[in-house]
Amino acid sequence: MTPPVSETAFSLFGIDIMWYGVLIAIGFIAGVAVASKNAKFENFPEDYVQDLIIWILPFSIIGARLYYVIFSWDYYSKDLTKILDIREGGLAIYGGIIAGVLVGYLYCRKKKISFLQMADLYMPGLALGQSIGRWGNFINKEAYGAPTDFPISVLIEGQRYHATFLYESLGNLMIFAFLFIYLRKWKKNHGEVLSLYLILYGTLRFFVEGLRMDSLYFGSFRVSQLLSALLIITGAFIYYKVRKKEVK
């Protein structure tokens, strides 16, 4: 697989619109569409689902940027103006997820609706959106793995690397399909889909992160692997509790 030469999708009023941003936008739209569909299935007010995304969208971008900046502080501390220049890249999905979950929790508390049910409605769409968004890494020639002779690889400047963006994209697509079906066929209590997302995505990201060459580090540990392990443990705890109806 060879990334395209240009990272620009098109220009609008003299401003280059990057493929990375276009794909993230498509991912958001797809995720909201799935959440709305899930809301209809559970007879949950769609207005809440659509209102929440208005809050999640900006704060998720801010969270994704802050997460990346914090763990790349040696670079950004030399020129603070670069923190605001997200056009050069530097968004971390975990930061976006953390910010989105926090905003969703506060929104549900304010509206006095079930956070666990709302999260269940969103998680399949989140996985789908991640699957789409990862292709932005392919176009930007980033988030690839170590050199490899593996048949399915990405070719960058004459060298083949593990196509980790593809591994994660396909993995997220499978997570989406499983959660979408689970919500309709096997879910018994609110919070099950959320917990399964945490377990499945945490596991996927833990192994994919081990192949990447651009990981953010905390000491000698890959930050995303530490967070992945935490997600798996948290997801298992929530699943155990909600199956016993101990979490409301």
C-alpha cells in the first residue's frame, strides 16, 4: 500500500482542507448516525443523542490535542504557538475519548438520564468512526509500525512498514459489528456495550501499539499501552457489575 502524494483533499477560499480532517468529520457523522439508529431501537429520545454530539465534538478535539501535547511537551515547550496548530497533526484518540466520556457523563447528569444507556448507544458508532478516521494516518504517512516483509504493509520512501493504521481500522470495524449486534440481541442491562468496547478496544490497541514506532512514552512505558490495560480492567469490572445489576 502506497499513501497518496497529496494530503490535501481540496481547497476552500484559499484554505487547504486536509484529508485527515475530512475523514475525522466523516467518522463523526457515521458515529452519530449509528447512535441515532441505536436510540430508535431502544426507544431512547434521539434529541439527547444529537444534542450531546454538539458538546462532544469540540471538547473531544481539545482533549485529543491536549493529550498529545502533554506527552510531547519537550517539543511544544520550545514553541507554545505550535500547540494551536493542529493542521500539522498531533491528535491522540485516547485524549478525545476521555474528554468525550467526561462531557457525556456531565451532560447525562444535567439531563437526569442514564449515562450507561447513553454510552451504550454511542460505543458502536465510536468504533466505526475510529475505523474510518484511521485512514487519515495512512494519507499522512504516520502511525505506522516497524519495518516488515509482511505482504500487507505500507510503503513509505522505499521501505515497507507494518500497516498498523490498517490493523486498527479493521479491528475497530469488527468491534463495531459485534457491538451493534450485541446491543440488539444479547444486551440485558445498561453499561454492557460500554464495558465490552473498553475491553475489546483496549485489547486491540495494546497489541497494535506494540508495533508502532511513534508511540508517546511515560518513562520507558508506552502511554497508550498503559491506558489500554486500564481500559481492559475497567471494562471487565463494569461488565461484572452491570450483569449483576449493581451499577445503575
